[in-house]
Amino acid sequence: MSHYQAYEYLSRSAQIMHEGLSLMNDLTSHPANLFGKTWPGKLTKASLETAMRLTRRYDKVGFNIDEVEIEDKVFLVREEIALAKPFCDLIHFNRLGKTDSHKVLLVAPLSGHFATLLKGTVEALLPDHEVYITDWADAREVPLSEGPFSFDCYVTYLIEFMQFLGEDTHLIAICQPTVQALIATAVMAQNKDKATPTSLTLMAGPIDPSQNPTRVNDFAQERPMSWFTNVAIMNVPHGYPGEGRKVYPGFMQLGGFISMNQESHNKKYMNFFQNMLIGETEDTDRFRAFYDEYMAVLDIPAEFYLETIERIFKNNEIAKGTITYKGKPVDFNAIDKTALLTVEGADDDICGLKQTEAAQDICKNVPKNMRKHHVQQGAGHYGIFSGSKFRKHIRPLITEFIHKYDNS
């Protein structure tokens, strides 16, 4: 039996337990059950829901963005698939009745979580921008007949999305895809493509992982590629459309995320339990919303994962000037008309300071008056694209930068 198949059996067994706990929780929480209003009843409900969350299978949640307020007017938002590809859908958040453009392609990471992790990012951008986002597929849902999905395939997808959106489109990449977004921009500039991004915003991404390496960087350096191939890569088990496809399973990536900040997650669960007891509904709702999204993960195509480890984290090919696309060298000096904004978090423990800023030195031909770098004090990795610091400081900065160079 494969490790992935064993995980599936354990996960399905836990789901059966979850359904039993859910039934007991429904009985305890029923309005007609007076026991639920007593202190022992509240303790029972808190215990049951905490146990339910630990045994649950988390599925992808929707963006569920139905409307946006712009200058005191409310516009309905319709989520549409603008372009469908086997490994990714290009999603458009159509603000019905809003005609101005300011087109933005927001590139979500393909690193374990679904694109809906950027829901707050989309919501913050919508009042000022026509937002499109890359909604990456769970690789276990993609049949083998669709072929592999490599590092270069990712770059190709971004180029094709930009060409589909056309001129005067701004590219924003968060975390892992800063690498592919930078390469795609350079390739398009080399080809004098009219759809080359008007501006490029890179946020908390490993452009040069040798700068202030974190535990993520050390982990990649300390292990040989054979370890990643033999331990991290598994075959999708029976029962999924992608049966037999080699992937880096989402549950392994989630385990890595949690282990990096296990103490913090334990504390959040304890606080959730206590807030359930005392009736702090706002805090408990915020906890549920975050972990419903955080715990939902996807499988990553093995080709893309392994090439990213080797080419970016081990060989550092962008910073060393050896990166290629379809076998040809990528010339970052070709980027001379795309404005460049780089953003980092002062407290980021996943992508160290100066790793993203390195793009400023790599893109030597971007005029000085068309580039900007920002370090957000007090922001960790997720605080770069969500939360109060993003909404208060970073989002206005991005919008101002984009509007400055927008030609639409």
C-alpha cells in the first residue's frame, strides 16, 4: 500500500469520527436542549467542536464575493471563468456596471493552498481594479491524459493569461509565483509582446533565496534531490481523476506549514476553545473562517515542485543569471518599460528580507523613477497580502503605484 493510500484510509476513518462528533454537537446545540445553556453544556459543545475540527476533511471554499462598495455605491460582483486550462482557471471578478479598467492579474501561489487563500486580497483590490486571479487546480483532479505540468508550463500559462487580457494589464504575484511572474515578464519583453505587463508587483517571493535564508530555504538546501523525489513525491491513489499522477501531496505541505509554527497554532486552538466557553462569537467566527481556508490544501504536480526546488532554492538560477525558459536564456535586461514594485514583510519567517528586493538589482534597465521597494514593519508572511496591515498600508501603496502607470 502506498503512503498516499494509507493517508486516504486514515483520513476517511477520521471523517467517520467527525460525523459522529457532529451529530452529538447538533444534539447538544439544539435550542430545545436546555443542557446546552449550562456551563457543563458549553464545555461539552466547545470540546465537541474542537474535536470536530481536528477530524474533519477540509474542502476548497469559495471566494463568495457578491458585491463591492465603490464611492458609496454598491456594485454586484459576478465570478466568471474567463479562460479555462487543464491546470488552472483564470477567474474574473466582474463588477457589474463598473466600466473603468485598471486590469490586474493576481497570481496566486501553487504551493499547497487554494487561490481562495487570497480572498481578502481580492476584496481589497476590487474597489479600484478589475481583478483576475489564477485558480490553480488540485493535481489529483487532473487526468494523466492532460500530460505533465512543469516549471516552464507555469511560465507559459502566465504569458498566455497576459496575452488573453491584452495591453495595459498589471501583474501582481504573491510568494512562490514571483519567480514565474518575473520570468514571464522578461520573456514577453524580449519578444516585444504588446501584452507585456504595464507594472509588475512582486510580494514576499524567493527571487534570491540566498539572502537571509529562512528555515524553508535551509530545508531545501540540506536535503538532496533524491530525498524530495523518494520521500515527498507520491502517486495519486485510486478514486481520483488524476489516479497515478505523481504529486507532492497537499497534506504533506500542510504538515510542513503547521510544524513551522506549531506553538502558534496550538495557542490559537486553545483561544478558540476558551472563546467558545465565554461566548466570544466574533473571535470564534474569525478562527473558523481562517482555518476552514488554511486547512484546505491541494496536490502539486511533481514536475513543477521538483524543478522549483532544484532551480530556485538549490541552484538559485535567477540571481545567478542562469535561468532558462524552454531551453533559452532569460534576459532580465529586456525589462525596460514595466514599472517594478517589490514588497516584503519585516517579520516574514518564510521569505527573508531582501529575497524579493533582489529583483530591483536583477532588472537593471527599469528606470529608477519606475521602481519602488517597500518593507512593511510588523508584517509576517501572510500579513503581506491579508489582514489589517495589508488593507491599511500595502493595498493603498499597490493601487497608487498601479494608477501612476496605468494607461487605460
